[in-house]
Amino acid sequence: MTTGTFMKNWRQPSILPGFGLTLGYTIFYLTVIILIPLAALIWRSTALGWREFLAIALDERTLRALEVSFGSALMAASINVVFGVITAWVLVRYTFPGRRLLDAVIDLPFALPTAVAGIALAALYSPKGWVGQLFAPLGIKIAFTPIGIVVALVFVGLPFIVRTVQPVMEELDREVEEAAATLGASRFQTLRMVVLPTLVPAILTGFALAFARAVGEYGSVIFIAGNIPYVSEIAPLLIVIRLEEFNYAGATSIACIMLVISFAMLLLINLLQMWSRRRYTNVR
């Protein structure tokens, strides 16, 4: 193909008009809303220098806070994958009284202020709360411990799994499941070899969304976490503490560390999602 032919084809109008305008608007919007704030965050953290930055990154309190935040987020997202898929399955495959009400309750964490959710969970799971008092005789303390953090993150992250998996599950062709059954496949084999491969990309997407929300969650966690340094202190709270100390460089440094770790983990999840989609396409 000659250069003239390439330029001629490139200049041909698209079937969908307005590509140049919409692309320009998208790049401008992403730059103003995302890229510029992130660049300012990284630039502000560079005021410390590498030695001070590494000192903050390797500080025991910082490492412990990051461990609590990311560990709790991973655990909560994993729990939500199991129970979120089950909840979506019940809402899609079964008809029962109160189904619409249950479907509406799933979205409650989206509308409920996080501070209100945190206060309610702390009251329920405290040693004298309705739920906490059931575990107190067993020596299990939920509120004001890392367990309470996981509970709060499960609460705020469940809708992401359900709402991501539910539309895909509704589009599943039940005739394929019936065909697998007629060929001698058991229910477990049908679930493992027919249903789950179709749901894996949606499950990974929901997992990524729930994990991202859990990592940055603040309002619902601080009321139930106890906020004990080295025990139940989350990284967002440590950032707020540094800001209250007017240590802006230290706060932005911790934020940059969270940004790098979150980006790496989300990139890994997206790569797994792409791999699962290609595998499912090749199988079909």
C-alpha cells in the first residue's frame, strides 16, 4: 500500500461520525480528572528525595498499615466473589416472594453513606452488639479488630460482584446446560465446564472493582477498625494522620506507594481477565 492510498483511507469518514471530537474530549477529560491529579501527587512526593521516601516506605508502621489495607481488601474481595456469585445465581435462576426487595437491597451500600454504614456495623459487631455478643462467649472479637475491617469491606464490596456477574448470568443459554445434561454431565460438571468459564471474565471484573473500592475505603472502616497502630490501622487513615501533622510530603509518599501497588494488582487482574476471555473464545 502506497503512502497516498494509506492517507486516503485514513481520511475516509467513519461509519460512526464524531470520532475525532469524542476522542479529544475523552483524552481531555481523563487528563484533567485523572492524569493531572496523579502527576501532582507523584511530583509532590518527590520533594522528599529517595532516601526519605524509602525511609517512609520501609517504616514498620507504614508497612503494617499497607498490609492491613491490602490484605483485608483481598480477603473481602475473595469472600465477595463466593457469596456474590451465589447471590446473583439466586436472583437470576429462582423466583420467590421478596425477590425484587432482595434485589433492591443489594444496591444499599451504594446509596448509604459510608460513615453511617461504619457506625451501624460497629454497633452490631461490638462485644455488646446484636451480632458481637453471640461471638463474645467464644472469645471472638469482631469490632475494633482486623476482622471488623474485613466485615466492613465485604459490606461495601458485595454489590460490585453481584451487579457485574448478574447480567452475564441472565444471558446464559440454558439450552447449553440442558445439552450437557443430556450428554451425561453431572450438575457439578455442567457448572464447572459450562457455566463457570462463561462467568470468569465477569467475576474477575467484579473482583477488581470490589478490591479497588476496598483498598481506598475509609468512612465505613474507621468506626469499626479500632485504629490501633500496627494492628488495625489502615493506610488511608495513616495518610490522614500525616496530613493532620502537616506532613504533606509523607502523606503523598504513602499515597504513591498505594497507587503503585494498586496499579500493579489491577493490571495483573486485567491480564488474567484477558487470558480467560481468550481461552473461553478458543474453547468455543
